[in-house]
Amino acid sequence: MQEDKRKLGLRDTMSLAIGTMIAAGIFVLPGIAIEKTGYGIIWAFILAAFISFFSAMSYAELAASYPKDGGGYMFSYEAFGSFWGFITGWSTWLGHTAAAAFCIQGFSVYFNNFIFNTGSNLRLSIGLTILLSLLNILGTTKVVSVTYLLNIGKIILLMIFIGFGFTKGSVENVTILSTKGFGPLVATIALLYPTYFGYSVATNVGSEVKNPGKVIPKTIIYSMILVTIIYVLVAISILSSGITVFNESSVGEAAIRLMGHGGGVLIALGAIFAALSAANANLISAAKISTSMAEEDQLNKRLAVKNKRFETPHRAILLNLLIVLLVLTLGDIRKIITTATFIALLSMVLVNLAVIKLRRKHPHLSREFKVPFYPFTPILGAVTSLILMFVLPPGAIILGLGFTVMGLLFYQARRTPVEKISRFVREHVGNIIHRF
């Protein structure tokens, strides 16, 4: 993209990254995590951030060196070629569409339960998906502006909650020296790890970022640090509130204990803002990845066609709209988001390995940002991502492998000439029919 089309600055890219990381999960996962590991949630958030930082540094180097739309897909394609590039693109594309569906459903649940009951979570989710998709067609900068305002709103609400936690709660009783054991701690890290994936969103819009070699690495580092601090403070505030039952609604229950009934409404608003901004960011990323794959002829090239007025890939946006609606209508959202975590971790493995491959492939390439402690950092990023893939529930692993195989079959089908498929059908299927 030409320089005059690079419109996104540090504020905009940080808005996308933070909008994805501080999502519905921060209002749902802490209670589940505390139930698993108790006070160990503080260590779980810190260690999950530490492990995520390995992969984040790999993304930062690659995004600074190859500032194109598509993020991890383009990095793997550049490093390993068509096949592994497709696997990475397929994984991240499915991951972002599933995450968008999860966030949109979270919005509908909170809105109907705490703000105004529309009578149907599904109808509200469908309407919101259509609205956000139309905003995407109008242009990334318009959507980012909305996301920026939503981010400010949810961070202010979380800061209010944290302030009450530290002033009205019993912070002195919170200890970082107590957990429920190593096994539950590792399982909790795997649970919380996906909440940090949002930093990769900034790399998916690389062609629209001004001075990407400096802006994208700063975005990744600053957003990771800020979000980790907020996560830990939220966890401490929940623990200080005095509630004794921990589940998906623990953040809201802690807010009610600390601030009264208005606290529940406050957290509901925060969850709504979080779900909207994260859904926005994931839909943008899904469109960017599918467009990049279409431009490389790994999806139908017509998906890369841009609207003449708004210069946005309207066909890719509409395809992702249909996929999200399908997930909302037919899918088990929790199972899908866990499966999406598995395939997203697979893409993390490939992106970390891409750093090593591209250092060797293009040793003289100008790199405005380099991974610290190379090659140990990308190696640790790949190894930890691989380990966490198989800490997930067995069902998520099986489904994740199934979606990966589906992608492989799709990839092979696109590479196989039509006449070969026709000949195969005539020779094999025709013989079977003839026998009967």
C-alpha cells in the first residue's frame, strides 16, 4: 500500500490490540481461574504474559520487517512457502471469526441481562454482527475510532472497580504465596494465555500503519505491559472483595460486594464495551487475513476485490459475516473458542519458527526491531505454544486437529486441477455405481 494510504498511528494500533486483549474474557475468566488455582491467579496472569512475550517479540520483529496485511499468515508464507503459509492463515482466520462470535454473544448476554431485555440473545447477536460488518465496509479508520472510544470507556470502568477493590476491599489479605498446586497453575496459565493473543491484531493491518517498523513493535510491547497490569489488579480486587464462590460471574459479584447494586451495572457496561471493541478488532483481522490469502490465490481471488468507494474488501467482510452468523446459530461457542485456541497456538508455533527461517533466508534485510536474546526467544515461544496446545481439553485438541485436516483437504483441492478430480470421480465413483 502506498505511504499516503498508511493512516493508522500508535494510538490506533494500540486501540486494536488492547480492544482485543481486554475483551469479554476479563469479565468471565478470572472467577474460573480463581476457582482452579486460588491466589495463584496472580502468578498465572504474570506467567501467561511472560510466556506470551516470547511470541510477541517474534511478531514484533516480523511485523517491522514485513509490514503487510495478514500478520502471521504472511510471515509464515514468506518463510516456509505456500503450504505452511496456508496452515497459518487458515488457523488464524478461523480463530478470529470464532473469537468475534464469542465476543458478540457475550455482548448480547450482558446487554439482555443488565441493560434491556430484547427477548433474544440470538437476534441481538445477529443484528450486532451485521452492524459491525457494515462499519468494516465503511473503512478501518472509522472502526478504529469507535474501538478507541470503547477502550477508553471500559478501561475507566475497570479502573473504578480496581479503585474500590483497593480502598473498600481487604487487599492486605491477598497473598501471592498461596496456590492450589503446580498442575492447577499450569492449567490456569493455559486458560488465560489466549487473552493475550490480541497483540497480533496490530500486525494484521500492517499495510495501513504509518512507520510500521517502529509503531507495531511499540504497540505490542506497550499493550502487553498495560494489559498485564490491569489483569493483575482486577484479580487482586476480586480476591479482596470477600466473595467466597468463584465462577463466570465473579467479577460482577465482587463489584456488587464492593460498590452495591450499581457495581453490577458498572461491570455490565464494561463487559459490553469490551465485547464490542474485541468483536470489532477480530472482524477486522479476519477480513485482512482472508483478503491476503485471496491475493495469494489460496482462497478465491474474488474475495480480494475492494469496494471502489470505500477501498475495503467488502466480499471478504461479507464472507466473514456469514461464518460468524453460522457459528452463532449452530455452534457451541465455548467449545469453538477453546478449539480456536488450539489452532491459534499452532499458528504461534509457526510464526516463532518463521523468525529463525527468515533470519537465515534474508540475513541482510534491514530490521528496525530485532527479537532480544535470539534465537532463544523464538525457540521458547515455539516450545511453550506447543506445550500449551496439549494442555487444553481433549475435545478441543481433537476438534482443532479436525479443522486443521479440513484445511489441508481444502488446500489440496484448490491445487488439484479440475480435470484430475473429474477423472478420479469417473474412474472410482463410476465403478462403484456400476457394481450396484
